[in-house]
Amino acid sequence: MGRRGGNRRVQGGDRRGQGGGRRPQPSDRPQPIEEAQDGDWVVRPLTGSGSDKTYRCPGCDQEIRPGTPHVVAWPAYARDSDLLPWDTESAADWRRHWHTACWRNRDRRR
């Protein structure tokens, strides 16, 4: 307890950063799960600065133009099976881009 931050761990290794020679990638991070009435979702906010595509928001059916901050959401669980409940990779095929306000208010649209 003598040093500050002495209990920090690097993902995939110990405190000295020995993670098998590989740095953790952003995709290696656990995704936060958002629980809602319509299921559990992985929601990732995007700044829009790296986007050069136009997306269509499923909430309002309007375009999300490049450079617009928004969220990407997909089911946290594979819909076909409960055998692998934390398998976010297979559920990522259901990924959709939403306006942030549309995502927050989606339960009022139904």
C-alpha cells in the first residue's frame, strides 16, 4: 500500500506489462452491456470524426451524415442460442447506427 496505483493490471498480463508480447487491442476490451426492456445491448458511442459513410437511423429513418456523433448498438447475446450468452461477436452482425437521441428514446416509439 506504499505506492499509489500499485494494484493496476494490464489486460492480458501482470503489473509489469508482460502480456505475451502483445498489446491489448481496443476490440479486446470487454464491452459494457446496457440492460433495457427490449433486451440487453452493447452500445458504443462514436464521435463521428472518423466516419466517412452515411448511415440510416432505424429509429427515425433519417440519415446520419458523416461527422455526426451517434451510437452503434447490437444485441449483447446471440439471438439463436443461450448457450454462449456473452458471445458479442456473433451478435455484432445485428449492429445498427442510431442517432443518440433516437437510441435513448426508442422505447417511446413502440
